[in-house]
Amino acid sequence: MLKSFIRYKLFIYLTFLICILMQSTLVKASFGNENTENNTLDTLENINKYNQKEKQLYKITNVADSLSKKGDKYAIVDVIRSKYLLEGDSINDKLLAEFYHVYGKLLVQNREYDNGLDTLKLSLEIKKKVYGESDNKLAKTYNYIGIARFRKHEYEEALNNYNKAVEILESNSFFGRDLFDAHLNIGIVKASRGNYENAYTHFKLASEIIGTDGSPDSLAIARFYNSYGLLATFMGKVENANSYFNISETYYIDLFGEDDINLAKVNLNMGVNSFNDLDYPLSQLYYNKVVDLYLSNNQTGSELIKALNNLSVVNMELGNYTLSENLAKKALSYNPDIDMKIVIYMQLNKIYEFLDNDEKINEVFNKVLTLVGNPDINPKRRVEVYVSYANYLKARVENAKAYKYYKMALDIEGEQNGFKTKVYANILSKIGNYYLDSNSDVDMALLYFNRSIKIWQKFLVKDKDGNVDNSFHDISFSDAYRGKSKALIRKYDLVGGVNNLYNSLENYEWLLDQLERISRSLQKENQEIIRGEIFPIYNEVINLTYKLYNITSNNYFQKKSFEFAEKSKSAILLASIRNTKALQTSDINSVTLKMDQNLNEEINAVKQQLFEENQNTKKNTKMINFFDSRLLMLLKKHDSLVRQLEKNNPKYYSLKYDISVIDINELKNKLSADEALVEYQIMDSSLYIFVLTEKELFTRRINLDLNFYSSLDYILNLKNTNVTNEKRDDFNNFVYHSQRLYDVLVSPIYNNIKGNNLLIIPSGILGYLPFEILINPDSKVNELDYRNLNYLIRDFPISYSYSSTLRFSSLFANKSFKTKLDILFMAPEYDKNMLDSSQKSLVNLKKLPFALTEVEDLHSEFGGKVYSGVNADKSRFMETAPSYDVLHLAMHTLINDSMPMYSKLVFSPMAGSDENDIFLNTSEIYKMNLKASMVTLSACNTGSGILKRGEGIMSLARGFVFAGVPSVVMTLWEVQDETGLKIMQLYYKFLSDGYKKDKAMQMAKIEVLNSSNMIKSHPNYWSAYIITGDTAELNIGNKKSDLWLLLLFSIPILFMLLFYKKVMTSVKY
């Protein structure tokens, strides 16, 4: 199912949840005001002046007021019983006014609103008579009359009374608790009626009283900031909201400790914000804490059910589908009400959509469609269900039925909440896509998309340059803009008008800029989430610009196609590098930089500990909870630091959010005369090939079919071939599929690249393809001999990169040429007999039979330092690696396909060491600062890993690139054979002879191929090694060459010395 379809439903659900939380919390805020208002009895005349009856009334009133603040529902009983004291002799008017105020307040609290209002009015009339019309003492009674009106949904009357309280207090220059209450209550009414801007103003005015002499008590402040945070969330001020939630949390902890139940709702709110910020791991931490708080306080009601459902949602987004399903079912086991039951059923459906379980989806829809037929059901819930069902029907191409449910949802939303909500805008986009996809009416599609955009314009938070503010993370607006661009292209196809295409491109460019900016504001791990939304849009705009190039013959559009292809690649790594560069080059003081570094190190360490603990069969729940809490605290701290950096350092902000890629003219200047850059952009049914030399840019579009993907799949699976059982058919199949790939990937551009060294920028799954083994289809194959095939490697030296911008990044500009390079060699030993019980994960690691020979042979030829066996440990690497110019690591790696940042190098296990002392994660490599010009990962399965769009062949290698290494030699699959040893020996030899890296690797492979026997000439043995990044010469040096040079220079000097001695002895004085 489409990701955007699911994300839209999540957005509706979370919007509903925030509405419920807002309403619930704001009402409680008003309760908080009435329960914690100042005790105005203290301002009455001295009690000694009262008669006995008045003293008794005073005491009852005071006690009842105090009990009401503690939520005692029986506080009103004594007040009712004391009414007999009002009979007979007259009572002091001031005391009587306060008695009626407290009595009226208690009646309102007990939901006797009409009686309460009458009693409060009586108090007000007496106060006016005693104090006058404008005395401060009238304010709190006006406040409480407002509360009673609010409870009766008489909002205008409530506002009139609140405003009267503010008017009196401000006219008397009173700045205290009563004014705090009045502004807060006005804000609550405004928020409940959707006037959030005005509500926010009054909340801000209330907040200014906190900390003054008239400040409310700590409990009232805690409640206030939780409500303030919800209001800020609703307005899109997420950064402010989180700071308010943090303040609320601090007050609650100070008052009641870290296990207080009030903390559950605060953490739930922060979890929702983290979810909407696409920070799913952080959201998961918050929700885990919420569930723990409810369970530890034995609260198993509706709030726990909501928390479990939210935890299910975030685990689904993290790909934990089984856990997500179990959490949703656990929520159902607590017997939720009908409304929440629908929410949970819909959540289960989202999981089943990810799992493509059509039978379960139908079953759930049958249940929820019946439930929402109940006339008493919340209309918002009905909207959510209808939209979800329409999306499902549309995916099954039941368009007419889908449109019916979209329209029903749109009508309900408009009727209930007006025609300018985000939900209404999103449904408009859905209907626009219905018209677009069904080819029924492109003008109607444009009409709906434009209506949606008009609504979104009011919600998009923009900076002074017209860009969406980096704090705005609700990407559902993209559906309207993307849909409009596609509709304009369709309109051109139907009726012409090139302006339709120009307008489409302008719209696409703005949208992509905004999505890239939003992506860069996220944590590195969370940028993956938004990449799934951005990548298809890049493909669409590449198609558009190529179309414009063919129509207009304007090279500008050809360059734009290349620019978009470049932007789509490796965006996450480029963003990370630019963030690091921004930290290093902007005017940020060393103390702040150190703080950022320390926080990142702590975060990575705790993440690693949490990850390892979760891998254990028997999980330590207490330890996991501790790591969860610790990680939550560190992430909040780091997020706060980053926000301050962005706010206070304009240069850092500018560099961090730089989304530009290398200019094509600059790129031409950086290419050498014998170099051709070949950049691929693969889509479902087409492929773009961009060829750039110092003279020209050439572009080809190729249509792809199933035959291409069949051949690609065959070649990518060569690594699993059992070469010893090779048959004639296997050879023929290899030749056939390899030639077919050559025909698609190379033949269309052969004349443009002939005679050049190739720099290949792969795309998607092509990142796993060693182009070197593609066979020219024009060559004849007469015999079963892999050695005689006309491979691409025979014609071209080949290197790879993740993107052109990264390949020529200024990050590597400080890698100056040295006359002699220091090399660090490491070859750990994996002996099962050395392992103890804490090193179980190493048991299955095989010995690397040629690793030690490899590093010792290279060391004997080229010098440097070798650490082998038990000496090749992690701590020694971390200590020494930053000092070396070349790193050669012949060791195992463990590739984590689902979490690439936890792919790791495996060093020698030491006695008593735990796994953290043995494994070096990619996340740790990211934090290193290396001066090396080249890293060679001559190891088992080094370069493999999960396919990531825009990352291709990155795995552990990307960590070294980020750490500052411009060139990485790696393998695409494991090579446990002496063929790998020979390639490495020859590669270093040719480097020492002065060849560039790509040429040295080409020569090494060809020599090994030509000299191998029939079996060892199979590509599985020699083609795995590839060069990524910089290909410049490296002065590796050669110890034997150095010796000959020494002798060469020494002999003439020796002869000169002998001759000099002979001359001197022949001279006579």
C-alpha cells in the first residue's frame, strides 16, 4: 500500500487525539484554577471583630474552601448545613459575600450550574455594594461566573465575565493570581472555539505572571504549562510546546516524584509531538514511559488504552509489525469504548496493509463500517474511517466507490469543522488524485488541488524568504502540490501549452526545496522516513525536465535533469557532512562544540547498550527502562542545544540547510581530460543515463522491461554461485545476462565514454552491480573460458561514488599530497578457543585464511605498522588510526540489514572484554576524525548491506567517508580465497608504481584474471573489489625500491669519497 495513504490516516488519528487531549486538559486547567485560587478570606476584617455566629460561618466557609481545593466532593455538605446561620441577626456583608462566592463555586463544581450562577451573582451584588463596581475583589467572582457559563457552553457570556475580571484588575494595576486565572480562562474559551492565535496571546499574558509576587502555586503552574504546550502544538509551535511540556514535567517531578501519574499525560503529549516531527525512536521512548507510568500506578482505563495504541502506531512506523499488532490487541483487551475501539481496529488495519493481508483488512473494515453507522459516534471518527476505506478501494481500482466515500467524508468534515481545516484540505487532495488517476477530468483535478493548496497556505509556517520554517514537519501538504504538478503535465499531454509544464516545474521545485529543508531539520536516523516521500517526486521532476529538454532543445532543462538526479542521491550523508562542516566553520565557541560532541557520544553509547540489551533472549526489563529514560533525557538535551545553535548562529543555520549540489560547470572543470562521469537514475520502467565530460553533457532515457530486471537479478546473485559445479549452461547464462545489461547500461553511451576512465554514480539497486563484469555484446564467445571474455574492465578503469557533489566535496580538500605515506595494517584473529561466555556472537565467525598473509606481505613491501592476532583490538585502532595516512583492515564485518548504523567491524576479542570492546559500529566511525587518504576494507562481506535509495553501495564504507576519508576500497561480497590476496598485492604494487587508484585496480584485476585457471577466472573471485571516491595517485612507496635508491645514491658518493681521499694523500705540502 502507498506510504502516503497510511501516513495520511495516521495524521487524522493524531489530529483527533490532540483534539481530545486539548479539550480534556483545558477543562482540567479550569478546574485547576478554581481549586487553587487565592484564599480571599484572609483579606477580610480581623476575625476578632466577628460575633460568635459570624466566627462559626467564617470557619465553615474557610474549611469548605480549603477542602474544595483538594477535590473533596463533600466540601459542600457543611456549607449547606451552615445556611441556618444566615437567619436572624444580620451577617457582616464582606463575610456574606465570600460565603456566597464559596457556596456558588461548590455548586458549580457539583454541576448545579443554575443554582451556582444565582449564588455567585448574589455574592457579586453584595461585593458591589460593599466595595464598589471596580474593586479587585469582584474579579474572582466574575471569573467563576465565567467558569459556570463555560460549563453550560455559553461561551460569549463566559468571555464577557472573564473580560470584566481583566478590565477591573488592569484598571487597578493588579498583577497577580486573579489576573492569571482570567487570562487563562479567556485562552481556554478561545481555544475551544478554534481561535488559537487569540488563545495563545492570553496564555502568554498568563505566563508572564508566573514567577511574580502574585504567581500561582506549583501545581497550578504544572497544569498550566501542560495546557500551554497543547495549545502551542495545535498552532504548529512544536519547539515552544516541547519547552512548555518540559517545564510542566519539572514541576510535577518536584511536587510528586518521577512516578507521578500526571507525568503520563505530559509524556504522551511530547510523544505525539515527536511522532509528528517524524522522530519515531524518540516518540517510542515517550510512549514506553507513558505505559510504564499508567501500569505502575495501576491505571488501566482509557488513558492506558490510548497510550498502548500510540505505542502500536510508532512501532508500526519503525517496522516492528508483530510488536505493533500485539500492542493494539493488548489495548483491545482493556475493553475500550466504541470510539476508541474504532481507533484500534483502524490501527490494526494499517498493520495489515503493511503486511498485505487483504483478508484481515476486509474483516476489519466490515467491523468498523458497522460501528461508525451508530448515530452517536463521533463525526470525526466517521471521517477517518470513510477516508481510509476510500483509499483502500482506490488502491483496488474501485474508483467510483472510492469517490463516494471521499465525498461523504468531505461533507461531514465541512459540516462539523468548517471548510478550512487540514483534514478538509487532505480530502480535497484525495479527490483531486481520484480525478487525475481515473483520467476523467484533469480540470476538476486541478480545481481540487488548488482548493487544497489555498487552505494549506494558511497553515504553512514560512520564514522571511518564503520557505517553510524548519520546525514545520507535517508533510501531508505535499500531496496537494505534487498532485497539481502531475495534473499540469497531464493537461499538457491533452491540450498542449508548454506553460503548463513550466508551471508544473516551478511547483515541483518549490515543493522539493521545502521537503529537503524539513528533512535536514530531522535527526540523521529520522531523515530516512521522509526520503521515502521525496525520492518518487525527484523521479517525476526528472521525467518532466527531460520532457522539456526534448520539446524546447534548451540545454537548461538537460542540466536541471542532471541536478535533480544528483540531489536525489545520498542526501542523508551530504546533509550530515554539511551539518558537521557547519559546526566546524561557523562562529560556534569551543565549549558548545565540545558539548555537542559529548552529547553525541553519550547518545550513541546508550543507543548501543539499548540495542545490545534488546538482542538478548532474556531481556532485563529494568536495564531497558533505565536506558530508555537515559536516552530520552540525552535526546531532549541535544535537541535543545541544536535549536539554540540554529537560533543564535546564522552562519551555522545557513550552512546546515544548504540544499545545493555541485554546479555542472564547476563539475566539468574538476573532471580530468581522460575522465567521464556516468550517473544513472533508475525508475520502475525507465532509466536515465547522464554522461559528463569536460566538454559536454549527454543524456539518454532507456525503457526498462522485466527482462532487464531478470538479468540484473541473475548477475547480482553470482556471489551465491557454487563455482566448483559450474556447467556450460551456467557459463552461457552468465554471458547472456551480462551482455544484456551491457546493452542497456553501456551501449547507448559507449561512443561518449570511449577512451576515458569511468566514474560511475549508481542509483538504487545498481549500487550492488560490479560494472566491470559486463560483457560487450559485439564480442564473439567461442569457448567456455571466463578469461577470454570481453569485460568492461578491459576497456575502462572504473571507480564509483555516491554522488558527484560528495565525490568532489571540499570536505577532502585538506588531504594534501605527501612524499611518503604511513600505513596501518590490522588483521585480527578469530579463534573459538579464545572466546568466553560473554562473546557468544563471535562463535560462528570463520577464520580469514589469507588475512594475516595479506597484511604481512604488504607490510614487507611497503612498510607501515602491523597489528595482528590479539594485538588487532578495537582500542588500539581507535587510538592509532587517526595518525595514519592509509588504513588496511583485513577483518570480519557483521552487516545489519535493518539497522545499517549498527553494521560493525569485528576486532580481536580480548580475555574478559565484552562485545562493546570488540565491535566498531558505523555510528562510532561517524564520530572519528581521520586524516587517511584511503581505507581498504579487505574483509568478509564488507560492502554488502541493505539497499537504501540514494545510498547504494554504502554500508560501513559510508562511515569512513563521513569521517573524512576520500577513498574507500571495499568488496561487494565475501572473498575468502587467495585471489583476493593477489589482487591486493598487485593493487598496492601498481599504486607504488605511480598509477591512479582506478587504473591500479584495473591492472590488478586483469593480471589476476589472465593468470588464473578456469575455475578461479570466474567473476565471483576477482570482481568483488571496487574503488569508491577519489582516484588520485598515492605515494605508497616500496621498501625494496627505497633500498635500491639508497644504493644508487650511495655508490657515487662512496666513489667520490675514495677519489677525494686519494687526491688528498697525493698532495705534497
